[in-house]
Amino acid sequence: MKRLRFCMLFVFFAAALSVGAQDIAAGLGVRGGVGSDITFGGLAFGGGVNKLFLDTLEVGLVFYYGSFTEDSSNGVNDYTDTTKITAFAAFLNYLYGYHRNSSGFYLVGGVGVAYLGVNWEESSPTDTTLGTLLPGGGSKETFDGSTAGTILNVGVGYSIAGGFDLRLEVPVVIAFGNAGGASSVIPLFTLTGGYRLGP
């Protein structure tokens, strides 16, 4: 129910940000892209809406999803940890050197607050002490819940005259609360594309 309420609020604010008078639409942008977890190489992707203020400050709402897997061994048993994270975040980015109507490189730095839905599972084909026994042998333990968190972001972008731009960013997701056995710090590497309305 908490996830549903948060999703409804996210959609409401996204819609409010996306509609309005023409002066409100000026500077409004959308972007999306794919990426990878830096530590384990898992898949991540996201997208969102944003608005530019004072030519350098970008405020917006974003959605992230990531799925990450780590294999390990204690010398006797093998283990697989799988973490799936869904994040809805509000963020503020500072765009240094960004110009919508000209081409060139610029720098990105920002911070956001996030709601994180976490699904974590550790399984072993031989260790039977993790909790839930598996039909083919071994056992697993799971965690499915939510927590608050923040996202710290740095990157570099390239603007293309006409409102388009590309970015390489490193958003670091930091969970504040319990996420089972999942890591509380997850650095991502993303490639995103965006379009911003004029002028």
C-alpha cells in the first residue's frame, strides 16, 4: 500500500510538472537511459521529468530500477545474492556549462531523496541453514521491504543544439534503513539521453 501511495504521488507530481502554461513548459525536459551496477555489473535503467531554473539548476522526478547479482563462497558452500531495487526520487542537479541552444560539454552534480523498494535473496545449493529449504537441495533467505534513501550524482554531459543532450552519470544510491543482506550503497553507471523544451 505504501508503494501504491508513493507511485500515485509520483505520477501526480510528474503530471503537474508536465502540464501548464507555456511559460511553465519552457525548460521542461524528459530523459531516460540504461546503465550498470559498477560493483557487480547488473542491469539498471531509469527515466523521469525535470525542469530547468536559472539556466543551471535542474529539478525533477526520476525512476530507477536495478537488478544485481553477486556470487561468493566460504570454501565449503557457494552462495548467490540477488538484489532488485526500485527507486522513486526527487532530485536537484547543478549543470555547469550547460547551454540548451548550443553544442558542448557540461558537468553535472546533484543530490536527491528517494523511496526504495528492495527485494533481496541469498541462496545456496548446498547450505541448508539459510532458512527456507529448496526442492533440489540447499536453502535460501529473502527480504522484501522498503526504506528511505538518497541519491548522489556526478557526471558529464554533451548538449546538442535544439534541446537534445547525452549524459554519462554515476548516481550512487544510499539506503538509510534495513535492506536485508543487500548492500546499502550501490554505485551505478548510466548513459542517458534527454530533450528539453525551449527557449
